[in-house]
Amino acid sequence: MPLSRRTFLAAGAAAAAAGLTGCGSRSSLGAANELSMWTWVGSVNDDLIGQAEKGIPGYDGLKLSMTRIGSNYKTKVLTALAGKSLVPDIVAVNDDVATYFPNADQFHDLYELGAKERESDFLPWKWKLGVTPQNKMMAYPMDTGPTALFYRTDIFEKAGIDIDPAAVAAQAPDWDTYIALGKKLKQAVPGSSITDNVNSIFAYRMAQQPKRYMTVDGQYIGDQDHVREAFDLAVRVVKEGLSANAQSGSTDADAVVTNGKLVAFNAAVWWAQLGPKNAAPKTKGLWRVTAAPGGPGNRGGSFLAITKYCKNPQAAFAFISWLESAQNQAQAFLDPVLFPSTPASYTDPRLSAPDEFFGGQRIVDVFAESAKKYPGAYFSPYDSIIGSPLSAQLVNVETAGKSPDLAWSDAQHQIERELTRAGAI
């Protein structure tokens, strides 16, 4: 699977916090005067959490007790819910929020706690992702992962390409023209690539689609043309020699950024930190961003949910709505670089300041447009079951030369078996 901001941050935390499991008669974790919260490393702003640990805003005598879990986060949450004992009051949920929908009865409906009054503060598509097909609001929006095209100006100049962001966007408005641009770059600077690996093309093309693998009423559509088009596009980039073949999790993943082989990349906002700023700090000033070929997309973004075992649901909702206000989401963009789901944040000076790493460009403007124009898509509880075989087979095409048609067929057969086993079809 392609590297994500989530796995990148989690890699820095080698061990989970102690004391997360055990027996007891209490259903809620923590003392009576505190709200317990579980999340992963790099998911919240430490200063804001520090304020809540001294006292929940508006609730005297009640404070937050937060635990950062370094590994197997989702497993620990689901285990706690299954045991119905020592369950945290509040849990963070990753972008696979739909996989928690079968457990929706173990979470409060945030509409009943007043969430409806705050809906207009958020991106509509982001808000919708936390609502179950039964119209229960299970998860409250945190950050998002809007996409854009990152590119190296020095390499583009060597290829005789106008480096102005608007000019680049005009030259590569879709994937066909992006591939043509990649060929031009490779001809001018041999070895240049426009993706790190085959799965990134597939993932980011799917991230632009208004539909994914399942319909809301449970129909499987992962074998339809929109998915096959993304699959074939990924294969095409490989066949054109424009992929760096740096598979996620390998030592090459950072190396292709460090050594300058990856000269353009359609990626989410969090890649700015994960990629060039982390892996190629000496390229400061050489990068720019512009609208992505193929249109706006989104990859990543998290949520907060309040469990049924919460000691004080109203206080918990007051806390999460305070934490995810437009003002506080702007602060969370500074550290740990979480792109807001609240459009009012986009004009905050803390976001709109020029980024010297990107040559003084106001990159927030590009990502804000992507976030606002992303069409949204339904994520089902079975998306990971469906996506994994497709990703695995694409790796087989890139690394082992497997026939794309056979890879597609094998992926579909495996998906059918897994969905049947899960009772989804």
C-alpha cells in the first residue's frame, strides 16, 4: 500500500503506551474527574491538548487524560469496545471511519449532542464521511488530505517548462497531459519520474473519483470502469517508464526524493512534510505546488468519536467541538501539519503565510481550492478488503512483470472471496 501520513508518524513511536488493557468492572476508562481519550502519535496539537489536560473548557473540575498509542491503534480500540470495559470516553478515528460503522451502536450519535448546529462550519463532504448510512453521526471531523501536484522547478527549467504554477496546471490538466509532461522531463533529465510507485498513481486517481468500491446500499462496484480506468492508468505510467519503482516501506521510498529522481508527484498536503521537507531538506526553495492533473482529490484525514461508555457526553462534545474549531484547526496546521476541515481556517495568517521551502508560495491556496472542490465519495466498511488485492496485484505488475489483465482478474477473484467471507455480498 502507498505510504501515508498516518504510517509515517506512527513509525516514530516504537512502543504502545502501557496499561491499555486489563480487567475491571468499570466500563469507562479513567477517573471520575477526567475524560479519557485515545489517539495516535501526531494526530493532535500538543499545546491544545495541554490546555485541556488542565481543564475542559467550560467544565470546571473536569480535565482531559490523553493516551497516545504507538502501534496497533485500531486493534486496541476495537478490543476495548468488544470487552466493554475500560473503554476510553473519546477515541480518534482514522480515514477508515466507515470500518467502525458496524460498531456504531457503541458510539454516541453526535447529532443528539448538538452537532447539527456546527455542520455549516465544515467541508460538506468531510462532514458526511462521519455519518452512517442510517444518518447517525458517529464521528466528528478533524483534518483532511487535499491533493495537488508537487514539482521541482530546477528540473522543469532544464526541460524548458514554464515553472509558474498556473502554467504547469495549464500544461497538465489531466492524466494524459501529465504523462506527456513526464516524458518531456525524462527526455531532458534521464531518470526523472512522476510517481514513486504504481500504487500511488492508483490511489491518487481513486482519490479524485466521486465513487469508489461500494454503493451506500451495499452493491459492489469495484469491478466497474472507474476502478479499471485507475488501475490501467497506474499500469500505463509504469509501462512508460515514469515510475521510480520505490515501493512503500522500502529504503528507496525516501531515496527517490533525496536523490532528485522524483521530480513531480500528485500527492496529499501531508506529503510536503513527509516527502521533500523530511527527505530532501537541501531542496528548499526548489519545490512548488499547483492543481493536480485530473482534478481535486482527498487522501487522508481523521475524526473524533465519543463512546457509549463516556462519563459525560456533553462535556466530551464540548471538548471535541472546541478542539476542532476553525481557530484551533489553524493552530494544528502548524504542528503537526493537519490540514483543516473548516474553510474559515484557510484565511488564517498561520496558514496563509508564504512557505519558504516552496519558494515563498502560499501553498495553502492550492490545497484549500482542492479541499473545497473535491466531490466527495462514499467509503464503505469494506474498502480495505477491496483495495488490498488491487494494490498487491499492481505491485506484481510493476515488480514482477505480471500481465495487467491477469492481475486485474486475480484481484477481482480474491475480492469476491473476501467479500463473501465477510458477508458483504
